[in-house]
Amino acid sequence: MATVTRENIGLLTDKITVNVSKGDYLPSFEKSLKEYGKRANIPGFRKGMVPAGLIKKMYGNSVFTDEVLRTVEKELTSYMTTEKLEIFAQPLPLPENDARQIDVNNPADYAFAFEVGLKPAFNLADLASAKLTRLKVEVTPAMIDEEVDRQRTRHGKTSEPETVESDDNVLTLHFTETNASGEAVEGGIQKDNSLLVKYFNEATRPKWIGLKKGDFIVLQPSQAFEDKEREFVLNDLGLDAASADKYFKAEITKVGLVEKAELNEDFFKAALPGKEITTEAAFRDAIKDEIQAYWDGQSRNQLQHTLYHEILDHTNIEFPEDFLKRWMQTGGEQPKSAAEVEQEFPSFVNQLKWTLIVDKVVSENKLEVTQDDIREFAKQQLFGYMGMPAGGEEQPWIADYVNRMMQDRKFVEDTVHRIQTEKVFGWAETQITPTEKTVSQDEFRHLVEEHQHHHH
């Protein structure tokens, strides 16, 4: 009968030895060999009538080895389940194991040893004592004026002059990712967007003057826009901040000139549908609320980023580092050299640490992600893609889309991870008492940059 022994061989590292006897694997070996005999197609013999001795000679050793190793694996899995071992990754076979000892002509008792890395017990950081700041961006009349002007331009009447004449021209541009020489990158980003010439920085604007449809310039968003405009442009293009240094060929597909919309009810309805706004004062108030909501969202993102580092830096977790490094070298999809492991290990451990923290918070606070959560996320994502107001009237095609996404395994897995992370941060926010600090939008950007620079 199989026996399993376990001994500690290092920090959070155990050796598990599985001993199997002939009685543990011979019955399944003989059964498998018979199945081979029934299926074998060997010239000169009818199917299922091949002599057992020939089957054993042809397939016996590989089938025997498979059954011994399968029995060892089954016993190892059963032991870890019974003992409720919380381990990292998969058990690593130790070098002392030698499958060559397995001999179909000499059935014997075999021992195979494995190394396992044990998950540590730990306490979460004390968030209640954390000294954190929640930034509150003050929305100024100038910010409201700027957004009202942008909306009037967006909803104004457009003509199409032949050439670019001033900063007020609207350029419909096709962005194609290129190298520094303007040659298209295979499989690179391609996006369309419409921009006012004045959205570009002072050094870039003159380059557009006099150009017409079909003309282009090669630019980097990081060099062509000031901070605020760059953020909006990258968002509009569906790109992240990491794309700001990429090169793009920006080709003019249309030159426009906008006559700004008048401040009347038709404009209010077009700019803010569903708000029932009838006066300029009410429109400005609604614009102020939207700007405030945007910056409150940015402030929450910043607080969560700070919280992430607060939790990560002040939660002490010991790891079986030697085991994890050996696993990284041999247990992953691709073998790694010792030098590669040393270089990647700090980042790997941080990710592992965060995973343990999330699992602990989720488990202790029962932060479940339900089917309804996933369906609602899919619906809101669709509304975002379509530019529809959230919570709009249910339509059959919306339900069809959501049902289709619920069958997409990758979408569901990614969504569960995303919602779970949001719930973890939501829980973390209930544990802190941050000090609120009112700042301008420029101060906010500066503080965010300082914080991010500190953590890179």
C-alpha cells in the first residue's frame, strides 16, 4: 500500500516522498495493457487478437512507466488534498528521482520525492493608522469656460476649406503607428480622431498651416501636445500613457472649420442629452458637475494607487525564495537561466505578494463576484463603446450582446479579476481616514507625477 512522508527542508519548503508498492500500480498496468491489446492494429493479426506477450513487448515498458508515475501523482494529489496543503505553483520533482529505475520486467517498490513551497500565514497592513491624503481638484470658472467652448465647437456647424488656415481649423486625422522615419510598423496601432489645430502645442501648430487633405506629419504625442491635451488625445484614441512616446503618421483626411454652436436649448440637449437643461446657468452647473466627477474619479484612482503601495509595502510576507527561484527556472512555460530569474524575481515576488493579499481580503470579507456583476459590467462596457447613456432602455440586442460575452471565457476571467480588484480597493477605502486637500488641476498632475516617479 502506498505511503507518503513529509519533512521540512527549508523556509516554507517541504519534501514529500511518495512510496508505491507493486500492489498499487500492477492492477491498473494490466488493465491498460489489455486495452492496448483490444485497440492495437498490427499487420498479421486481427484487431483485438494480438498475443498478450507481443503487446507487452511492444508497449509494456512505456505503459508500465506511465502507470507507475500516474499512481505516484494520484497519491501525491490525494495527500495534499487530505492535508489541505496551501502551496505555490506545482510540486517540483527532486533530482534524486530517476524514471530509469522503473522496469516492466522487474516490478518493485518505488519512491519519488517532490519539493513544495508552502504559502505563508500573514497579517495585512494596518490601514487604519495609514496617513493618506485624498486630493480634491477645485473646478474653476476658467475650466468651465474651456469645456463650454469645447462643447460649442464640437456641436457647431462645419465647413470644409481646402487648406489649414488657422488654429481654429478642425483636422480629421488618421493615426498610423510608425518608426522614427515615418515607416509604418507592421501590426501597429491605427486610429482616427478629430482635433482642433490649437490642441497641439505651440511648436507643432505651425506645421499644419497650409497643409491640405492627404498631407501628413510624423509626430510623437509626448512632443506634440502639452500635458492636459495629451491626456485627452490619448484617451480619445484609446491609448495609454505608455504610448505617448510612440511615433505616428498623422494624415489629414478632412479639413474643417467650425462655427460654434449658440447657447440655446437645442445645443444644451445635444451636448448633455437627457438633462432637460433650458438655461446657460443650468448648463454651466451641469458642466461643472461633469468636470468635478471626472477629477473625483482621477482622485480616487490616485488614492487607490497610493493604497496599493501602502498595502504592499506594509504587509510583511515571508516567501520560500529558493523554491520559487527553482520553480521559475524549470517549472514555467519556458526554462530560464539563473541570471534571468535573479533579474525578474523582485517583480515576480511583488505580483505574488499582491495575489496573496487580494486572496486574503476576498476570503476574509466574502467579496464575491456574481454573475450579475459580470453581466452589468458587460452592459456598461457596451454603453461606453456605443456612447449610450448608462442605464438606458433595455433592448433585445443588448441582452444578446451580454449573453454572448458571458460565453467568452477570457472576457469572464478578465472581468472577474477586474471587478474583484475594484471590490478589494473599495474595501480598503473603508479602512482609512484620509485627509482631504484641495488643489488645482495643475497641482494635482504635479503631485501624481511625483508619486509615480517615487514608485518607479
